[in-house]
Amino acid sequence: MSRTVLISGASIAGPALAYWLHRHGMTATVIERAPELRLGGQTVDLRGAGRTVIERMGLEQAARDRVTHEEGLRFVDDRDRVRASFASDALDGDGFVTELELLRGELADLLHQHTREDTRYVFGDEITGLTDTGDGVDVTFRTGPDQRFDLVVLADGFRSRTRDLVFADLASTRSFGLYTAYFTIPRTGSDARWARWHNVPGRRVVLLRPDNQGTTRATLSFLHPEPGLDRLRAPAQQDFLRRHYADAGWETPRVLEAMGDAPDFYFESVGQMRLRRWSRGRIAAVGDAAYCASPLSGMGTSLALAGAYVLAGELSRHPGHREAFRSYETIMRPYVAQAQNVSWLAPRLASPKTRTGIRLLTTAARLAAHPRVSRVTARFANPPADAVDLPDYPDARPARH
């Protein structure tokens, strides 16, 4: 069915939706506030329904060509001694760390490269007004001329400003009291092919992960009662991190020293987005803009890819957009509900307050990694990535590239 669709956001969900809309005969335009494709970000994994969607796009091998080659995750102490480890090839490559780990920016670039010939991308602009006239949506932009589209889909993330133009009265967030900073630092001799997780007393974590670009991805995560740290400017956030991690030991001084020169420093308050409805008239939302489950869920990429696939498929299946949006939500709601079922205790268990708590955590991790119990552990600890039956749309056969 021929429709013109404006998509706000060029990260994962937006380009994936553009891909499937084109496969179903619709015309997509993607608008992105950033001046160019944002290639930064940490490691994401492809598992379950997300991997299935990539396979149906014919991009599995292309994704494998971009993996970080991370061999697994190790819990290490102050002296860098391994206390527990989880290999990426455990449980057929679908354990705590998957065999298909790649950088968020690499996945975004892959999707952009395979849609840019069929999709119009507009960078450096954003939506400032949306008027649903009943037979279309009139859109105003910060710099570009006004335009009309048949439908608009918001795919611009957890902090979407555009979402508030339409869904402000339907949106609520859930906070975990957790802050996380992500940035890239130079690689040193201590950085191998294993990710290293280091707990610091006071509910602080330092995580170092290898990438495929000769650098290391650093993450500083911590629980803190003070609200609003994510609203500070980057220099103030970095000053806070230097104070908060000043006594952390291990390789933390190296991380803090490199932080100021990082080109991709990003700081956020970790939370979930919950919309009572994912559509209103001719405007819908997908991915984190609609149902961010937080990084704690391990499901963000799967939800974005599966949501884009189902939304485009239902638009192709139904002549009316209301029926399509309703069916998209019916299919995806149970999957999202499971992904968002993250306990408030999860970040507290992963970042103990005391050294005794840290010893208990690493002991539990070591037991969980034992071959005799790892499959049982994974059953409860791994995200429900397969908990959705993806419809088989007529035009969704694997593509050739």
C-alpha cells in the first residue's frame, strides 16, 4: 500500500522501520536532529527476535562482519584478578554475553547504508509541530519547509522531545536511581578481548569493553539518590564523576583521566518509558520513544528491531492506519511487558554497597558460571528475547544484498 511516512530518529528503530516500509511499498523520510549519523555508543547485542529480524533483512552476515569479537565478560577485583567469567560462546552464543555483540553506531551505520538509496534522510533538523488533520499530518520543522505526510512515526529515543508534542499526557517514566556514563578511551596493554566488570564499594561499577576499532568502551554506573545529574552540562557531569570515583582504584584513574578527551561522552539517568497508547490518530511511536525498557533489560535492540518490523508489516496488512496501529500494539505489548519486567533490585544486586556484598556477588557469579548450573542460571537471568511470535508478512522474505 502506497503511503508517505515521516520517521523521527535515525538510530536503530528509525532506519529499520524505513527498510521495512520500503519493502512493503511505502515511502519513508527519516529526519534526524544530529547533523550527521551518530556513530558513537556502547555495545549492543543481537539475540532472539532482534536477530530474527536482521536475518529476514538479509543482514546477518553483514552484522557478523562488524562484531566486536568480545570473548566474554569477567568480574575482576582491585588487582585485576578474575573472580568469575562468562564466555561469549557459552549456551550456543546466547548466554549473558552473545556472539553477536556490535557497537550501537556500527548497527546504525549498517541500517543506514542499506536504506539510504531508498529512503530520504534529512540531518540537522527536527520536528517542531504536528497537526493531524484527519486525512494527513501537517509537519513543521526547525529549519526546513512545512510538509504533509500520510503518517508520522516517532523513533527518536527515550528522551524524545517530539513525543511530548503528541503523547505528553500518556507518558510516564520509571526510574531505577541509576546513572550511567558511556565514553571511548584509548586501548592499553591491559585491555584484551574480554570485557571486565569491576565493582567498587558505594554501589559503583566500572566496565571496560573491547571494540573493533582499536579503542576501549568505558562505562561508569552508579546508584545515587540525588536527582537531576543527567540535566547538568557535560563538564559538570565529568567533575562529579571525578569526585565520585576518586577513591575507586583498579584502572579507574586511567578511565577518569581519558574521560575529558572522549569525543562521545554521554551521561544518562537509566529508566523506562511507558506509554498508555502507542498511537494517536495518524501518529505512532516505536522503539525507545514508545517503550524503552532500559539497558538493564538487555532488550533495547530487540524491541527496536521487532517493533519496526511489526509496525511496517501491520501497515502493509491493513488498509486503515488505525487498525494497523492497533494490531501492532496488540502483537508487541506482551513482549514489551516482559522486557520491562525488570526488578528495582537488579541494579542494587549488581552494584553492592560494601566489600562484603561485592564478595558475595562475585561468589554467586562464579557459581552461576559453572557448566553444571549455567543453563539453569541463564534461564532466569537472560532477557526474554524470544518471547514474541513474529508474523510472517508476504514481503518479509529474506532479502539479498
